[in-house]
Amino acid sequence: MRFYFFAYSEDMGEHSYLGEFELMVLLTIVHLGDEAYGVPLCRELSLRRGWEVSVGSVYAALDRLETKGLVVSHLGESTPERGGRAKRYFRVTQQGLRSVHETRKVLSELWQSLPSLGEEFV
């Protein structure tokens, strides 16, 4: 069974809209802390969601979040095992954290009015 939700918060300047996946990416960045870059983000999201998440979809979401000012990135040191390429690390901004908290508040209020599942749904 899959559940989908979308969140929207008006208190974020130019109306930044968070979809389910963007919200999950933001929360995963917070969870991973200093190790938040593409591969660990994909791994953690796949583990939490229960199905494979592509690196491309994660980077597309990260680009949207960075454009909205909800995350920032920086390049780490290049490594020989990556062919001399550097990892791009991400962190959630204050605006991003406010967005996550506002989304949680709105969703919590909406979930409080959700009727319980009857025996016919179990």
C-alpha cells in the first residue's frame, strides 16, 4: 500500500511548494547530516521508501530545492576512487528547515481530522 501527500506552505517568500519527494529529500539531508550527498541520499531514501530511488531523481529534486533556497551545496575534496571528481554535499538552509516545520504543522492538523480505518480496511 502506498500513501501520497503533497504539502504547500504560504510562509516561504515566493510560494515554494513541496511535494512528497522533496520533503523526503529534505528530511533525509537532515538525517544524514555532514554525509548528505547523492549516493547516501539515494540509499537512505530507497531504504525508507521500500523501493529503488534513482540518483537522477534525487539530483533533480536537489536542484529544485537549491533553486528555491531550501538547500545549499558545496564541493568536497576530489578522491582517486571517484576518478578525481569531488562529492557535492548538501545541507538544509534555515528557510528549508522552516518549510519542513510548517509542512509538518499543516499535515498534522489535517491528519487530526482523518477518520480511523474501520475493520473493512484492515
